[in-house]
Amino acid sequence: MRVRVLGAVELAATNGEPTLARWPRVRKLLAVLLVHAGDIVSVDRLGDALWGGEAPIDRSSAVHNLVYRLRVIVRSAGAADTVRVVTRAPGYVLEVDGAEVDSTRFAELVETARDRLHEAPQVAAALLDEALSLWRGPAFAEFADEEFVRAEAGRLDELRGAAAADRVEAAIALGRHDEAIGMLEPLRAADPLGERPRRQLMRALHGVGRSVEALQVYRDYRDLLAELGLDPSPELRELEAAIIRHEPSIGWIGPTSPANNLPQEPGELVGRADDVIQVTDAMRRARLVTLTGVGGVGKTCLALHVAAVVGAEHPDGVWLCELAPVGASSVAEVLAAALEVRQRHGLTMTARLAEYLREKRLLIVLDNCEHVTATAAQLVDALLRSCPRVRVLATSREGLDVDGERVLPVAPLETPARGASSPETIAGVASVALFVQRASAASASFELTADNSADVAEICRRLDGLPLALELVAPKVRSLSAAEIVARLDRRLQFVRTAGWIREQRHRTLRAVVDWSHQLLDERQQQLFERLSVFVGSFTLDGAERVAGGRLDPAEIADVLTELVDRSMLGARPGRGPTRYALLETLRLYGRERLRARGWETATRRDHADYHVELAVAASTGLTGRDPGRWVKVMDQHLDDLRAAHTWAVAHDPDLAMRLSAALFWYLEPGTFSEGVGWAERAIA
Ligand SMILES: Nc1ncnc2c1ncn2[C@@H]1O[C@H](COP(=O)(O)OP(=O)(O)OP(=O)(O)O)[C@@H](O)[C@H]1O
Ligand SMILES: [Mg+2]
């Protein structure tokens, strides 16, 4: 190419030597003519562009002079065939063969490359490399800011940016993620608010297994935009979600993934974006991270997705070790089998594992430790001490209590707010999304509609957003409407039973999943847990003491409550007032069943009712006293239990029911008077 504008404006001689270096004003003339190549540029206009306000006295002869000089240079450069400055009133036209102008050639290459980007990324990459190599500096260099060239220089710069981005795209398509990452750094700096470089960087980082960083790129960008009051585009949010979920479209563990024995087709992860980020963050700070939570809450599911996200950071692999089916004595053996490590004579299995893992950089996913906590803890402790680059991600219904452990409780999926019921408002809520997904898988005709959405929301709330429960219940849509399912939720422990062969025993029924945890409690814990099931809402330590049955002293009750919380059998919400505890509904129904089987239900419910009568009496005094607001709040918190206590009392102890309705008179009067009357009437009837 003889004519160059991608950098300083130049005309190259046949041997490639620049010819205009000494002639800045001729360069400028060529630049103006080039911007308007093919069109007449009047002498006046040329004069303006060349000299601005400081035009020589005889402007047109000065222009003619320069044109003459340009023609001489063109001729001596041997370019007269391709570059012609033609006189045409009222000025001049530059006629130039496009193939001889670097900017034209550049634009053609970029366009051709774009057409091939998807089918032939290799070709596109080569074309783009050629195109980008034409650039020697900013377009039109020293004239870039001049009025006559600004628009054209801007257009070329933009095209260059797009070409660089396409080049990155080609690298990603070719799986050359490291190359892409290298190219993206300057692109991102040049376009700090641009979304495309971020999107590409996320994909490239994910492609080399640096998914955690990919998610960080997203978060930084989101925060940056938030400062400007903006949001990332839906596409970028979708990409973030896809990385978290490992959608096949962007690859489940990249081609560079290390050895692993993770399941080939993990199901999609619904919701949980923040959890994935939180766990990966924790894993950067601690070598043992334990996900705890009630059975079926999704610990294993989350751990497997996180393991895949951080997989490539562990060149020696990611190894899943399933402890659920094994006894304490064989924990080390099962881990050895997962890692394919053979026993060696004269070494204990733990010592052998430590020896094998000493230099390894790998991640062990220790799944379901709760029934072998002590043994698993000892093993993990020993391995972490002697193997500095081994990391462990454990799941368990309780923490392992090992030095340096980070315990992350996994909460159930978000449920629709009370009162939220339209399909639009609830469809995006994670528990609803999971239910709808599983229900439609079971029955092709199932859809979330205005007719069933209120009941679906109710199902999700009553199941506390527990994924396993949602999964077990959802297939019922084959034979029942959502409303009919709601009506049967009280009997969920019997009603929910799934086609067994796909699941491990522990997850076939809701009863089995709770059984597994319940068996791991000691007798004191079991008894208190069962007695607590008489509460339908949340309760305080006070309340727990009142229904504990007199066998435990108060100090011990506080301890056992903590133990139940640690074992994920009880939720605790510390706040400004006394800590409030609550059972998930599934656990409560289970506890109630056990309590009944022991023959303790009546006595415990009486304790529960007595306690609430006392509370209501205290409140009736408090409500007419100095701080009625506080008492209204206390009563509000206990409303469901007050109602349950009343219902029980009506059936078993009418006097108690009367006292309760009388004490509640003040509280229920404003607004809920009719309910108060109703309660009293039922007590009398
Ligand atoms: N976020 C989620 N998206 C989709 N499915 C999920 C999600 N969380 C859990 N599940 C599904 O719910 C079921 C129970 O989850 P999971 O096995 O992970 O529970 P868990 O907490 O490990 O239970 P356990 O303590 O009994 O081992 C599984 O079938 C799992 O695939
Ligand atoms: Mg599990």
C-alpha cells in the first residue's frame, strides 16, 4: 500500500521509503484530499483546511503550488498510476485505487474477517492480525484533531477497536483463552465502561478455569456501573449466571480442566449465584470450607458446582469422596479409593494419603461428613497440616471443628414473600423456579399461570424453599393440582415418595432425609427437638424451657439449643432482643410425629398452651401500661402459636381457652376484634 493514514500520513515510494517526511503541508494536503477521495474539494476549502484563519494573501496560488509539489512527489515515488490529483473546477479530486490506501484495505479485511468469525475463526484471526498490523499510530496522526479529519479518524479508531474485539472473539472461539486474556488488558483500559471487553474477559477467564476471577470481573463492573446508576445488560447477567451454572454452552469445566471424578452431567444450579461467590471467596481464605445445612438444602449440589468453578486452579485434580454410605472406620479408605491411592506396607492409610498428597495441588470434596464427623475431622486435620496445597470442600449437617475451618451455612432457596402470588412476581424467585422446572419435567403440560401461581407460591413457602422437598413434591403435578398439593402438605412425610431407583435411599422420602439427621442426635437433643415441634412459629429460649419437660436444667437447655442449631436441626435468628429459634416446617412435622409416638404430645402441648396463656396475661397488663408497642410486637411474634394454643385449649381445656381469649382481648381489639370474638365464642361453645 502506497498511501497510508493509519499513523502518520505518508506516501510510500516503490521501495517502501516514506516520501513526505520533510513536507508537512503536502502531507496535510494529501490528508484533506484523501478524506474526500473521489469528490471535488474546492480551492477555498483546501485553503481553509490548510491554513485556517492565517491564509496567505494569494490563497489559490498557494494551493496550486502545493498540489504541484504533491504531483511531483507522487511521480517520483513511482505512484502516478494509482494516485492521481486531477484538476476539476472549482478545485481538485484525488483519484486513488482503494487497494493502495491502508485504511480502505483495513476496513475490507475487518469486514471479511467478521463474516468468517463463527465458521472459520482461524481464518478470521489471520485476517484480523493482518488488518491490525497496518496500524502504525493513531489515524492521521498529527492531524487527527483537525476539523477536516476528525470524523474520519474517529470512524477508523472505532473500527480498530471493533477489530481488536473480534480478534479476541476469534481467540476465544479457538479455545486460546490465555491469548485472549493478554489481548484484553489494553482493550479494557481503553474502554473502561465498555461491556464487550468485560464479557470477553469473563468468558476467557472461565475458559482457563479462572471462573472465580471471571465472576469477580462481573462484580467489579456491576459496582462500577452502580456508581453511575446503571445496570449491566441482561446478556452480561445471563453470562454470569451461565458461569455459575456451568451451562453446556460455555463448557462444564473447560477443555483445560484437570483430572476429576465429578459427575459428568450435574443438574443445573437454580439460584445460588451469591452462594457460589461466597464459597469461592471463602476457599481463597481457608483451605477447609464446610458447607452446613439441613438435609436436602442443596449442600452437595452447591459443592459440586463450586468444585467445577474452581476446578482448574487445582492441576492435580478435583476428587469427590462420598462419605454418606460409609462408616467411620473406613473414611480414609474411601478417600484413598476416590484418589486411586494404594495402601503401602508399613504405613497407615492416613500416613499413606499424607505422603501421596504432600506435593499435590488438588481439591477434595468430602461429601456428607455428618455421621463420621470426628473421624473425618481428624483425617482432614492431618492432611491439611502435612499437605500445604491440598484444599478441602466438605459438606455436612454440622461443622467439622478443625483449625482454620470456615463454616458456611447453606440456607434454603428464597421463597416468595407472603402475599406475592402473580406469576410475574414469583417466577424469578429461586424456589419457584426450581419447583416449576421439576414440575414441567414431570408433566409437559405444567405451566405457571395466573390460576395456579398463588398455590405454587404457597407450596414453596410451606416447604420452606427446601430443594429436596420441592423436588419430591413437584412431580405430584402429574395427578394433582397445585391447590390439591397444598391441601396435602401437612401429610408430606407420608405423601412424598419418589420413584426410588434414581435416588439414594436417604433422599427418596422426606421422612428418610430427616431420619438420617435425627438418628445422629443424642437422646437429650432428640427429646428437646421433638418437644420444640409444638411451636408453629418462632420461639425464644424462654419458650423452649417451658416445653422442655422438666428433665433438663435451664443452662443445659441453652446448650442443647445451640447443639441443635449447629446440627442444622434448628434455625436461630439472633437480633436485638432475645434470639429467636424456629424449625423448618418439614422438621416440625417430623418432630411432632415422634412426639406423638412417645405419647408426649398432649403434655407438651399443654405446656405450650400454658406458656402462651401466661404470655398473653403479661401482655394484657403490658398493653395498657407504659410501653404497649413492645407488647404488641411480642404478641405479633407469637400470633401463630397463640392461635395454635387456643385451638388446642378449645378441644382439651375450655377454661384455659377462655383465659386465653380474655387475655387477648386488648391485643386483638384494634382491627382484629372479630377474630377475638371468634376465639372467645369457640372457647364458650
Ligand atoms: N440450587 C439448586 N438447583 C437445582 N437443584 C438443586 C439445588 N439445590 C439442591 N438441588 C437438588 O435438591 C436435591 C437435594 O440437594 P443436595 O443433595 O445437594 O442436598 P444436601 O444438602 O447435600 O442433602 P444431604 O444433607 O441429605 O446430603 C438434589 O437432588 C439436588 O440436585
Ligand atoms: Mg449431600
